[in-house]
Amino acid sequence: MSPNITRTGFLEGPSRRGFKGSGAIELDMREVLRNMGILSNQIMPAKARRGLGKAGVALMVDAITVLDTVPIRRPGYPPEDGRIAGELRASGAVFVDGAKLSRTSVSYGEGATGMYQPELYGGTRIPRNSHEACVVFNAPYAASQHESFPQKTEPTAGTNYLGGKLGENAMRYIQMVARELKL
């Protein structure tokens, strides 16, 4: 990329006032402006999405593998209700910018079927020129497990399995995004 710099004598036109032989320089910035547009409208948003995807996946995996983890089942869990232990863990998914599914947690479900895996992003609309990663655990009982059952049958599980990880590791997730944004 090289700007087109040309020397001219007297600059013509109503907005160009100069003197013959003054050595005025005209700088053609069209290529620079076009490349800046590509950088800000294509390259940086793609980098932001990639970084948010990595951070979202890290948060989801941390929620499943770092104490206190996503529960497998709650006390009094009736095995006859059709739920296989581990379906909550297998229902995790990461969506970036409300559209692209980055990764799921089906493989963490300890024999679960993944029947609660979301197929589409079901959250709020992402505003233009904004980027967001959404980590969800989609099993219908995810919220009640999170908030209403402090006692878990699995000793490593606990409440606040997602929000707690976000608070504890926020700087690590932010750094993941920042590394991707670096030119």
C-alpha cells in the first residue's frame, strides 16, 4: 500500500488555493481509507467473534470441569422420570453474535443423549456493531438446579456453577478476547 503523492504547481478549483511553484502536495488517501474500512468492518469483527467464541467455550468447559461444577442430578432425583443423569451437562452450548454455534457440551454428559441441546440461539437480538458470546445450559431444569437445589448428590457440583466461574475468571476470558483482537 503506497499513497499516491504528486507534486503540483498551482492548485486549481474553488477550494484549492495555492501559488505556482509553492510545492503543494496532493495526497491520495483512497487506498488507505478503503483498507481501514476493511479492517474495521471485516477483520476486527471476525477477530472479536473468534475471541468471544474461545472465551465462551472456556467458560462453558470451566463450568463443567472446575469445582463447583454443573450438577449431574439433584437429591431425590427420580430415575423413572426419563432424565438420564448428565443431560444438564450435555445441554451446554456457546453461541457467538446470536447465530454461530461455537461448541456444545454433549461429550461432557456422562452417557447423556444431548436431547436438550439447543439448535438455535434463543436469546435477545444482538445490536448492530456489537458482539456477544452466550453460554447456555438448555435443559428445562437448568435454572431450578442453579437456584433452588443447593444440595447436590454429586459432591463436586454446586449452585452458581456458571456465574461463579464468570466472576472468578473474568480477566482470563477478557485476555482471550484481547489476544485475538491484537493485530
